Amino acid sequence: MLILIDANHGVPAYRQIVDQLRFQIASGRLPAGTELPSTRALAQQLGINPMTVSKAYGLLEAEGLLRHRPGLALTVAPQSVAQVEEEREARLRAALEPAALAARQLGLSKTRAVALFRQLLSETPVAEENADA
Amino acid sequence: MRDVTSRDTPMLTAESVLSFTHVHKSFKSTTALSDVSLEVPRGTIVGLVGRNGCGKTTLLHHVTGLMLPTSGTCTTFGVSTNALGAREHARMGVVHQHAKLLGWMRVEQLLQYIATFYESWDVSLSQQLTDRLQLSRDGKVAELSPGNVQKLSLVLALSHRPELLLLDEPLSDLDPTARQDVLAILLEYFSARECTIVISSHLLHDIEPMVNRIICLEQGRVTANADLDTLKESYAEWIVTTRGTPLPLSWSEPGIVRAQGDASQARLIVRGELATRESLRVSMASRYDIDIESRALNLERLFPVLTGDRTTPPERAHAIR
């Protein structure tokens, strides 16, 4: 499990942790039963206040994405198929909103924008190439 | 893994470690603190921020009783600051902005000398800290660089394991690596015990990851006293772009605290909870022919907003700077 945050971002650190864990759970990279690092361990690894980590964990637990049983490590809770599907769509939607705005501002037709997205979906992205393209 | 369960016993309790009630402080005709009321609960790391001369140091001096209020009351550990005794002082650790240490001693001598004032002095902690900060114990205090004076001040403030740490610009003379070392040490110290830290600094990027509360002063008044996350979530920067029709010359919508830009694009600072901002966004999108891109503001970018006027008439948006 890799969580990377930018504590100097305007999005609060706890929010970044929540979003990344939700993404990793929705993508299946963190299957049910995966143990999470302790509050203190993650806080130390990220160089942030431990209360920030407990806030993030607490929220995910309240949402039913994490499960906490006394005396045991915090684990990823089992998810229903519908829950996972809903979460996947929510994540993608958040990623697409800025792209839709850019397409509108650039004056690109809907057909052209959708065609571009379809093309990107079938490409194997190579980070270095994309950066210079 | 076991300390996950510590979330069941949250570090934050209702007990206030320090408290100010309607505190005024004047020096002759100068007002240094004006009607300051605040509470800092145990288990908090407070970032005390504000422009030069806004009263940060004066406020910290009131916590230790080094200064007493002209009117109003200050208490630390529940004791009025004009009655603080050795017992309370032993529970505090202070790093002064310009530490005046006994220059003729060697570092080792000064550590041993200060240790005699505290029953709780932890020799192994002080050794660990000087090692980690790469501070030689042989040097003469007077010959230390400003950075090393700051490191030594921190070791002196921490080695008796205080419950309340008051740090006045503790990073200002340190290089970036040493600053990261000091911040890591403070976070470890905080994580290991129930303590409270108040840290004043202009180095907002450095303190942002560790603080969970911001107290902002402007001309001796508290202009913000809030949870850092809440603060970040209470403001947004909107980049407004027209889809054709020129943008209005001024923005009168409630919640817009700053505006700049021209007829094609504007940058607005909007205050309000997410739900409030969303409804403003919807109403503006229906009134104007615009796209709105919302961005979050970090502490550095919030700073000018927090230290500006507290009133929010929209006309101010254009009047300012």
C-alpha cells in the first residue's frame, strides 16, 4: 500500500488520505481484509500530525470502507458489488470533470472529445512519452 | 499495529491547557493585544501565525507569565499566570525567539547546569536530541552559529519532557535539512505523549503538515482561530472564465471576499462551506455565461486572506492592494 500526500496542498491531508484509500479500495488494489498501517506508523511515514490520520481512518470506518475490531489492526471491509461500482464511477467522474471543462473552453465538439477519450482508453499510457507529447 | 486501538481514547480532551479571556495589553500608547479570548485544548499543535509585529511573541509571553495582561485574564494549566510557580514552569518548555544563553559555558556544561533546575530532566533524551541534531557538546555556547543556538534551545526546552511546548520562531535560523529534523523530532515527541505545542512561525510550508489548529493575529487581534482542515475547507479560489459575454466589473455576491481579473477571466476568493459554495456556484452559473474552476487554498495562500480585514463587503475586494 502506498499513500503519497502533499501536506502543503489546499486539499486537507486527511481528505487526500481518504480519497487515495477509496480509490485503491475501488480499484481492487486493496482487497477486503488488507491490514492498514497503524495511525502512528502512517503519520510518521507521511510526516504529519497523527490526529490527521485518525481523522481519515475514522471517516472511512464510518463509511463502512474500513473495519476496526478491538485489539486487531484496521482492515479493509468487504464491499458489495454495487458499492464498488458506485465508487468507481464517482472516482472517474471526479477525474473527468476538469477534462470536460477543458474540452468546453477549447471549443472541442462533444463527438471529438468522446472520440479522444475512447482513443486514450485503448492506448497503453507511457508516462514519459505523454509528458513530452 | 496495536496502537490503532488508541483511537478509542482520543488525545483531544475538553481540558484547556491555556486560556485567554478578553486580554488587553498596552505598552504606553501602543496596543499589543486587543480583546484576545482563546482556549487551547490539550493534545493540540497550534500554528501561531501573523505578520511581523502582530503580537505573536507578546501572546506567548502571556502564557508563561513573563508579561501580565493590562486587563483580562490568562490561565495556564488552570492557574492564573500571575500566580504561576515552579511546578507549572516545570511543565512548560520554551524556545525564545532570540535565546540568550550563558555564552561562557560549554554546551555540555550548560545542559548539566539547566538540568539541575528540573526533577524530570531526561539525560538520555537530551543525549539523543543533540546526536540527532548533530550538535557538538564540546563547543563554547558563545561561539555557536545562530542555527546551533536554536538547536540547543530546543534541546533545553524538551529534555525535561514538558507537557506544554511554546516555540517562538524555532526554525528561523535553521537550514532546510535541520528544519525537517526539528519538525520530525517535534512530531515524535507529540506522538509519544499527551502534550500541547504552540509554534509561531513565518515558515508556513514547514509547519503546515504538523499543526492542526491555526491562530492568526493581526494588529493584536485574533482574526482566525480554527481547525486547519476546517479553515482550508472554508475557502476556495475560483477561476471564472467567460464563455463569451464579458464578465461583470465587480462581484457583489455574498461570500466573495476578493476579486481580481478582467472581462474574460477573474480570480475570486470565496468563503463558505462546500454546500454554500456549491449553491453560489449554481446561482452564478445560471446568472452569468461562465465556467468556474474551483481550487483549494493552502496555508500560504490563505495567509493574506486571514490577515486582511475581518469585514467582508465585496467592494473591499477591489479596494485592497
